[in-house]
Amino acid sequence: MAAADATAGDATVTDASAADARGAEPSPVAGGGPVIETRGLSKRYRRGGLAVDGLDLAVPRGSVFGFLGPNGSGKTTTIRMLLGLIDATSGSARVLGEPMPGAARRVLPRVGALIEGPALYGHLSGRDNLARFDAADPTADPRTRGRRVGEALERVGLAAAAGRKARAYSLGMKQRLGLAAALLQPRELLVLDEPTNGLDPQGMREIRSLVRELADDGITVFLSSHLLDEIEQVCTHTAVMNRGRLVTQGTVAEMASGARDRLTVTTPDPQRARVVLKEYGLTDLRVTEETVSGELPPGPADSGGPVDPAEVNAALVRADVRVRGFGRERASLEDVFVALTGEGFDVAD
Ligand SMILES: Nc1ncnc2c1ncn2[C@@H]1O[C@H](COP(=O)(O)OP(=O)(O)O)[C@@H](O)[C@H]1O
Ligand SMILES: [Mg+2]
């Protein structure tokens, strides 16, 4: 990771509003439509293949939308197109109801963005870093700068550390400072590219709870991650990318309900137990010397679907199967991903 000096990190805080030189003007209201919507959005880099391939994305207002995919699957490329930082090769994108990059000057002041970690001046304090970001934003009112910087620091929990030099910040604090930079003005949408990347579990928890708070305030949050459990913990919706293509999108609950839980019976009579599980419609049965397991048919996330595991247990007992253990393994988004792509989820950095 980046050295804690000068410009820490190889990436930038995108002060999205810096692109807007015109300042406040009445913005066409996006109404109830999606906050982000793409049609056939594609990007082919000059060197290299199709990084994003025909992406149709719809991000509902008010959602915490997890843009999930292994490294190299096209997340950052998509985000750069959404923010007008690079041009699409084909297809279209609308953000807050307006075409991008065409309406960038109207749209970007309403969007806070943090892409791949903040670029900070290590020799400046957290507070001075924010003041500098704000000064670079032509739409920001210098008269309210001090107050807005203070509020942003407060919001990300850095008020007490505001006077310390940024190079003394932990990675998690730097990331929160990056978020504060994105929050110097009121935003309708936050776009966060891998906001917890490289953080320790404590730092990740801090970012996650901050994201929840922002969502509670009514800000739509679009965040990318290569970590499935992160998406499950914080997001209401998700889209899954693989090799530049959209694998699936929907609510996290829908997605998880598409996966099958696995029931495992520990018994000295696995063959007899197998017959019972089969009768109850369990699939992908696996037998070992002292266990048999099978997948429950899909159904609502918090029930066994059409099959109640308790009934299976009763049937096992009726069939004189000696049940020594009865377990249910929750299906995860990872299982869904593997089922949809036939591939494992590569979480290596
Ligand atoms: N500037 C670039 N020039 C050429 N290829 C690139 C560039 N940036 C990314 N890529 C390639 O595009 C694909 C998607 O990358 P990226 O959008 O960064 O994925 P992710 O953010 O999901 O890790 C990868 O194969 C990557 O190597
Ligand atoms: Mg990326």
C-alpha cells in the first residue's frame, strides 16, 4: 500500500464537483427513477480487450448498492465512465436522471466520489487537507468552508484527529478523510470505489457503519467491492460483475434466496438417511461414512423453502435413522456467484 507521505496512495479523491464551473442552477429532478442507469455501456481500452461489456445497470434511489466483482472485472472502469472521467466506447449512462458525460457540470456537484483511496498531503493536517479540497472546488463557498470542513470531519468521526498530520493517520482514517472530502457539500449520491480495500477489520467496520449512517440520511450509496460478505453486510441491492459482464442484479435478499442451503445429517446410517433426503426433494446428495448432505430447494431466505428441515428430521426418525447431528449451512452470495458463473470468487489482491 501507499506510503504515508505526500500523495499517499496511487489514486485520487475525485472531487466530482470540481468539474462544475457554473455553480448552482435548477437541476432537473430525477424523480423516482433510478439514480444510475446504463444501457449497453461498454469500454474497450486501446490496449487490452473489452473491460466493460454491454452493461445494463439500474440503481434505485435510496439504495445501498453493492457493485460486486473480482479484481479486473470492470468495476473501476464502469465508475470512471459514470463520473465522466473516461469516455464509453459504446452505450449510454444516466446519473441522477441526466446523461453522462454530457450533463457532468450539472450532475457532478450532486455526487460525492471516492475512487481507490484518497490522495492526501501527508504534511498537512486532516482539516487542512479538506480545506484544500474545498478550495479546489469552484462551486464551494469559501465563506462557509470552515463550518463545512468541521461538519464533514465530525461526520466521519475525525474531529478529534483533525489537527494531526495526515501522514500520521491510519489507513482507515485516511479513507474516512477521503469520505469527508466527498461530503463537503450536500450530496444525493455517493460513489465509493472499494472503500474498504486494504483496511483492517476495525477500519472496515468503521466504513460500513458510516455507509449505513449516510444511507439513513437518504443518500444513495453506490459502492464497489470484491468482498462478498461486505456486500451482504451493508448493501440492500447488488449487481455482480464477472469479466466485464453483468452476471445478475437485484436486492441482496432476492439474490440470497436464489441460493440453496445445504442440510447435513450426521448418522451411522447414511444410506438410509440418503433415501429420506431424496424423498424430500433435496438435491446434490453427498454421502460420507457418517454424514449425508443435500441442498434444500430454493425458497424464502428465512424458511426452508418448500421443505421444512424439521419435517425432514422427523421423517429420518420415523425411518429409524439414528440422527446424531443435524446442521444447516446457509447459502451465501458466493454460492450464488459460483452457481451463476461456474467459477470461484477470486478475492486475491
Ligand atoms: N487504463 C487501462 N488501460 C488498459 N486496460 C485497463 C486499464 N484500466 C483497466 N484495464 C483493464 O480493464 C479490466 C477491468 O479493470 P478494472 O475496471 O480496473 O476492474 P476492477 O475495478 O473490477 O478491478 C482489467 O482487465 C484491467 O486490466
Ligand atoms: Mg477497481
